[in-house]
Amino acid sequence: MAFREHVMITPEWQELLRQRGLPGVEAVYRLREGAVLKGGAATELRRLEWRDDNQTRVLFIKKYWYPTFRLRWSGFYRGTFFGTSKVRREYENLARLRAWGLDAPAPVAYGEERRGRWLHRSYLISEGVPSPMPLDVFIRDVLPAMSAPERRQQQTELLQRLADYTRRMHDHHFVHHDYFWRNILLSGRSLAHFFLIDSHKGRCWKSWAEFDGRAKDLATLDSPAPWFFRRSERLRFFLRYREHPRLTTGDKDLVRLILRLAKPMRTSQLNRVCRAQPVSDPAKE
């Protein structure tokens, strides 16, 4: 059975990818340049960097293989046979976020190779964020090293800006569904921009599912927060997100749902943020 290829390249990147010899699926999978950041039997994340017109270009290339029927069957309704593949969904979500004026890495290209209708290989290329720093690293390592006045000022600015970003994203009915600290990047130590990554699970909802999705996004943000932020700070974040001076009855219902969803995630997310280092328990909620 013949292989079929589908490639989408953002127009302003077409010439550059041609110059780099990355016009399609086969060329991307033959690529050996750059550093492999993550790799496995079915996935690879590669960082490609070079100098171009006196500036440094950085691309990230995600590759996915589906060599076994089990892998293909596990995503049967999520793009390996029916529906939209994760690389296409993430490409479109990055473009959507940027079109709304929200920060996200620039989507460069995606490609799919299918045998019949079954997805065989796929990839996503996106532009790198300058001096990327995951939000969990900033909260865990950078904030504690600051003087007390600077730390309080930075925490206040962080929570306000993050609340505003989250509200603007949700105002477009977009729910990320993987809204953990590690998937939000800063550029250096600046709090001017939050770059949202790993958005292949993101969806636009205009139904009852949107309320639950928003609550899940807020719960994933809050899951490790009790170890790093006071309860009053978390409350101010929520009120800023809701644009309310005080909690309404609807706000209290939403808070209860957020805390219920966050509770089973707290230990695992704390371990991810703190690399499983022993920590004291937060105050009871």
C-alpha cells in the first residue's frame, strides 16, 4: 500500500526550510543535525540552531513514529485514523493563540505520512523562544534566590500577569487541557510574556465542557502552588482571573471544583516541580 504525504509550511518559512533541506517528511526524518533533547522508541525532540543574517535561529522538531498496531490503535480517534493528528492540532493551536495576540512559539511546519488512512510518521517544527525558562524553574529556583522585597514584587507581578493571560485565553473559549507550569515558558527572567507550549490537547469549547475545561486548567496551575504561594496569593490570582473584587456564589462553586480536581494531582506535580526532593506539607486548604 502506497504512502501518502501531507506537509503544511507557514509561507514565511518556506524558503528557509528549503535552504535547510527540510521540505518534507523524509528529509525531516533523515535529519541528524542539532541536539536530541528527548528520545524514545516512538518520539524525538530535536533542537536545531544556526546563524542566519547575523542572528541565531532556533527550531524545535518533534517527531512521532507509529510503527506498531498498538500505537496506531491507541490514537484511533485522535488522528492516527479518525480525527486530527496531534502535530496538526498543535500547529493550528499555536497559530490560533498568536492570532489572538497571545504569546506562543511561531508554528513553522507540520507533516504527516500515512499508509492508507493509518498515520505512520508525523512531525511538528516550531520556532524556539529566546532564552527559554519554564515557569516551574523560575518559581522553584529564581524566586527563592531574590531578596525578600524583590521576591514579593516579582510574585505579585507573576500572578497578575498569569491571571490576565489565562483569562484572555479562556475568553476565546480555548482550553489548554495540559496547563502545567512546565508548559509555560518565560524568555529569560522577564515576566513580560508567557509562551504556551505543548498545546496539542487544546480545544475551543462553547458548551458545558468549557466550564469543566477551564476548571481543569486552573486546577493544573494550582496543583503544586500551595508549597510556593500563600493561600491569600492564590485567592488574589483567582479574583484577578475572574475580574471580581470579592468571591461571588459562582466563584465559590468554581473554587470548590478547582480544589477537587487539583487534589489528586498535588503530589505528582510537586514531585515534577521539585524533582522529588523532600518538602514539608502545605497548610490545609
